[in-house]
Amino acid sequence: MNLDQTLSVVVIGAQGQMGQRFVSAFIQHGNSVTQLDHPLDMHIVAQAVPQAALVLLCVPITAMAEVVRAVAPYLGPQTILADICSVKVEPLNIMLEATTTPVVGTHPLFGPQTDT
């Protein structure tokens, strides 16, 4: 992946405080961002996810399994599936069981009210 190019990103949970932070940052850096929230619009999932370089899950851990099951069939072979949950074992296991695409478990070291 060429880091100089703009990327197509899907943010699920885009209306939450953390989702909004990531959406703003991706857009500020020139990336194309598809914003999804609950309930998932599966028509948009089917259009946007296969083309995405990154699908970022900004959802509560209680929604993780449902969301991953919904998007996993649409992931492209090189699409990175990442989450921002504060715990890692369960979200990583959920993602790894659902897909063979690259998976990244993150834990941002900032919160929604943190100044940039």
C-alpha cells in the first residue's frame, strides 16, 4: 500500500465521539470516508467495504460480534479490519475468527474530549 495515496476508509460507529474524531482526521488528511452507524445500512456496506483499504470499528464491545459478522463477507482480501476497543482479546478473537484479511487491534491513547 502506497502511503502517499489517499485511501478509502469505512468508519463504523462514525456518529459516536471516537468515531467522529477518526472521521475528521481521515478527511483532514485527504482520505475518502464512508460513515456508517447503527443500524448498519447493508446496501452501503456492500458498496463501500469491498473497496476500502481500512474498515475501522468504533463500536462498543457489546456490538463487536454483530458488526464483524455483518461486514466480514464484504471485506476485500487486503482490506485492514481494525477496532478501537479498550480491551483486546475478545475483539481480536472475533475479528480473526470472521476473516482472513489483515486484522489490527488498536487502543488509542486519547479520548473523545482530548485536545488535539
